[in-house]
Amino acid sequence: MVLRPHLNRLVILLLSAIVASYSTVSQAEENPVTVAHGIAMHGDLKYPANFTHFEYASPDAPKGGNIVLSGYGTFDSFNPFVPKGDADSNIMLIYDTLLANSADEPFSEYGLVAEKLEYPEDRSWVIFHLRPSARFHDGTPISADDVVFSFNTFMEKGQPYYRAYYADVAKVEALDARRVKFTSRTSKNRELVLILGQLQVLPKHFWQDKEFAANLIQPLGSGPYRLKSFDQGKTVVYERVKDYWAADLPVRKGHFNFDQVAVEYYRDDTVLLEAFKNGRYDFRLENQAKRWATEYSGEAFDRQRVIREELTHQNPTGMQAFIMNIRREPFQDARVREALDLAFDFEWTNKHLFFGAYKRTNSFFSNSDLAATGIPQGKELALLEPYRDELPAELFTQPYQSPVTDGSGRNRDNIRKAIELLKAAGWDYKGTSLVNSTTGKPFKFEILLYSKDFERIALPFIKNLNRLGIDATVRNVDTTNYIRILREFDYDMIVGGFGQSNSPGNEQRDYWFSKYADQTASKNYIGIKDPIVDALVEKIIAAHSRDDLIAACRALDRVLLWNHYVIPQWHINTHRIAYWNKFSRPAIAPLYGADPGFWTWWYDDAKAAQLTAPAKP
């Protein structure tokens, strides 16, 4: 049969469409698209699409009550997103994010501002579908343009952290009023979708005619609380948004139950504790073992007016340490850094200052399965093998162990080893002073602190350093100056930490990446510039399975430890909390999180009334 010309064109178009449809199906089969109510980093979600609330929250928790919390130091800003000022520590209460984290899963998120998300199997892009009900506090709907504005503002004007965290985002676009798409530069960053879900959404209409870095503008948010009032540097008051748009969503049900949250600031740790014991604020997380062991006593505790508890958690405790700034000459030699580690007597410190409360930290991922153990094997060894000639030989043959003493305070063996290392690194003695063999300059440095409480830990360490001939001193500054000095890397040694989650990822760039070693306000406090570390961080980010993640974290852990960048301190796997007995809380506590689920607690009127009742004879 002979076809007419116009029919020929029709057949060609139909055949082309069929071919195209087969191509689309094939591509979809290779990289199928998921549309879901949430996403897990690895494995399956705990909660199905029809879940009503997280099990560690009580959906019928009553709303009400005014509470007081505490802040340490001061504040001069309500903008935590910029590398300027000292922001109030609770300002995030006014903001919502695209997704909300589940505190009883290692790393899973569920819809908040976004009711669902759409992404391919390789997670090379994601589309967030925004809820029609999502609103800012002024009633303006949250739009895709707000999300695009927020992301671009953080990347252009925000903390360096954002540029490290979201470095793999190639493009962000508003597809329409309620759909926003992020496209990745790579198909290997499986965490990117989840960390984009953590994005706080700012109102474009509020900020577009204002200076974003301005400190004390009272910002507009969309979250469970709004900023009610403040007295600069002293007090901030937040009030619960009574018509909060997300109050009945599964991820918010039973959360944020207090009508008013005031935050009172104190500049002295001793005054801070005494204020709590005198009822000036209601809830306290204690981070000092001596205070916990000796100062939480008295009539209020005896009568159960104040409750004191230790709650076990499953959070990785990361690394708290004396951190050396290797941008400065004395710390650039790994042998010197190891020698300084040998001068710290943890066993004596734990026994005499901490009442034996702590464990010595031997990992940057302590209290988790991500911590390096034994010697490298399997996948971990495969990651490290290409760098064998550039890494310390001991890394492959023995487990890392922080120096150990007998706790007597004499520490002679470790001091002797430290002297040998220092001499091998080009340091010698002139009288009792340690000097550089080439320049004759004495070995001296300063430990920068912002709390006098830590002097009692630093001073015994300094005594041991003095035994090595090192002129080490302590300098205490207020929190505002400390933050400025930290951002500018203008220190020799600090006491600091590298917090970790159960699913490390893109934030590791900000900690360790060469690119951020000289970036003001980054968290690369050490100043590491090491291509091996850079490569291992990328392996963490690209991990396709939990096994891959564990192997990459352990490999990075081992490299950091054997380079002796820090002097590890200690950790504990409990929350030490004390609170005035005016709260009730859910029967189930969350497994993870920086606090024991405090924002699922509620004010208990009956208990509060008992606090003001006269004492029984």
C-alpha cells in the first residue's frame, strides 16, 4: 500500500513517539523516581505515610505554662545564619524546615513545609512539593520562591558552613508556586536530599528590602514560636503561635507545648548554677562532673522540688579535645603534637577532678559503630591502601590508643617519651627551657578559654607542659571575643569539639577540607590541608550503604587520630539533667538528639502548684 505524504509524516511522528516512550521507560527503569512522605539515609523509614505522630511524643499533651531557660554569656543578634554577632541560642524556634528529623531513627526525615518529595534512585535531584497550608507568621503562604531565596541567601551571605554543606548543589529552581527543584553536581552524594530537607525557610518578602547581616532585626518566621520581646544581651522571650499552621501535622503533634519560653543570660558559671537552685530558671543540662557530683543537693532536691536524673542516649559523642592550630609553627610537626598529647594525664584528671565519671575518647566518632577499632580490614583497608606510603606506618599495624598513665600524677614514662619526640623534631634544652635547635626560639603557646571552670583542667596540663620546658599559659576571654578569635583562627590552642551524628556526611567538609582551612568562620579549627583527608571525606559523602559509610568514617577517623591533630579528652553517654518539678513528659524518650526530648515535655499545673504549697511538718 502506498501512503499519502501527510500520512507518512503521521506514521513517522507516531513511530518517534513510540521510540521516545521506550527510551523514557528504559531510563526510568535505570533510575526510578520515588514520591514519598519522607526519606531515610539508609534502609527503610520507621513511620508509614499515614502515621499520626512520633512515638516519643504524646499527641494529647496539654498546651500552656510559662517556663524560663538559661543562656551562657550574652547575645547581640537574632541572625544565626551569618558569620557576624553572637546569636540567641533559641532563635531556631521561630523557623520551620522543609522536612523534620525523626529522633528515634539514625537519620530519617518526614514532611514539614514540604508535604512530599520526589527523587530518583541515585538522588541526583529532588523536588519538594510544598504544603498549601504552610504559612509565615504574618499569614503569607510559603512559596517555592521563598525556598530559592533562602538557599541562595545562605550560600551568598551566610556562614561558610553552608557553602561546604551544600557544595554539591548545581541548581535550584522554582518549578511553580509549590514545587522547588534542587539538582546535584553528582550522583554520588546520597545525603544531599536529606540535608536540603534541613533548610530553614526564610520569607523573601520580609528580607528583600533589608540588610541580611543586620543583627537585631526581629525576624519573621513560620515556626511554633515567635519572638515576643527582648532586653539585649540579657533576656529573650518567645511566645507560642496559637494558630501555628503545622500544629496538627504528625511531625509536630505533641511538640512545643509551652505557651511562653523566656531565656535569661548569665556570664558566670557559678552564678548560673546558683540561679537554677534558687528557681530563677527551670531546666538545666549539666556538663561538669564535679558540679554534678557535689553541688546538686539541698532542701529542694531532698523534697523532690528539683529532680535530678541521668538518661542514657545513643548519640555519637564525637571528639572533645585540646585542639592545636597547625597554621602556627610549633604545631606543624606531628611528633610535637604527639608529645603534647603525652603530657596530658587523663587518668589523674578523671580521678581527682571528675570523680571517675568519664571515659577517655579514642575516636572522632566515639560512642558509635563509626569509630575505628582494631587494625584496618576489608573495605576500610581498601580505602587506605592507596595512601599507605603517605600515612604513618602504625596506622596499618596497631589500634590507636590515647596515652595512658597510672593516675598518680607523676606521668614519668610519658614525659620521657615526649622529650624524645621533641628532640627528634628539632627541639632542645637551654637550661630548663625547650628551644628550637635552629632558631633558638623558646617553645611557648597559649590555651584560649571562655570559661573559668575549664582552668582547673588546663592548669594541671600546663604543669606537665612546664616539666617539658614548654612555656604554656591560659588566657580567658568573654564569649563575644572568643567567637571573634575563633572565626579568625587567631589562637594557638583551644578547647573545642567536633560533634557527630549517626550519619556523618557533608558537614565533614567544613571540619576537615583543605578548601576551608583558610576560610574565615569555618569549623576547620585545626587548619588541615591534606588531600588524603579530602578524599576520605568525599567517600563518606558518597557512601551508598551503611557498610560503606562505616568503612569510610573509620578510615578518616584513623587518619585524623594518627596525625595527632588534637589531644583527646573525654566523653559520657548520658544526659545529666535537673529540672524544677513542674513538667510531665512522654513515657518513651527519643534515642537521639542533643537533649532528652525536652520540646515534647509539657507544663503540669498540678505539679507546679505543689512547688508553691507550704512544706509539710
